[in-house]
Amino acid sequence: MTGLLRGPWGVILVLANLLNAYIAYGALMIRPQGAWDESTLTGIELASGLLIVSGALTGLLTVFPVSRRALSR
């Protein structure tokens, strides 16, 4: 049964990690025009917070199939 579960969990985890990479890239590439550009700085802060939450959820999502032996460590 674990062989059948390995594929879907792998796809889900790859997609979650790609989403995390996209959010991190966006947060790094946004450049404010100056110290006065508050809306861009708020966007960077939002992307960084979203990345932390998304990374934590991806980590928790990884624990489930590893604990059920669907994926190896």
C-alpha cells in the first residue's frame, strides 16, 4: 500500500515546495523605490510572513506520510 501512496504525496510535497520557492523569489525580487515606499515594504513583509506559514504547513504536511511510512525519511 505504501507504494501507491508514495506518488501522490510526492507530487503534493513537490508542489508545496515550488509554491514556497515562488513566494521566496517574489519576496527577494521586490525592490522598494525608497524608504517612503510603504506599500512595497508591506508587500515584502506579507510575502515573508506567508512564506513562514507556508513553510510550516509544508513541514507538517511532510510529517504525516513519513509517520505512516508512506515516504521514507
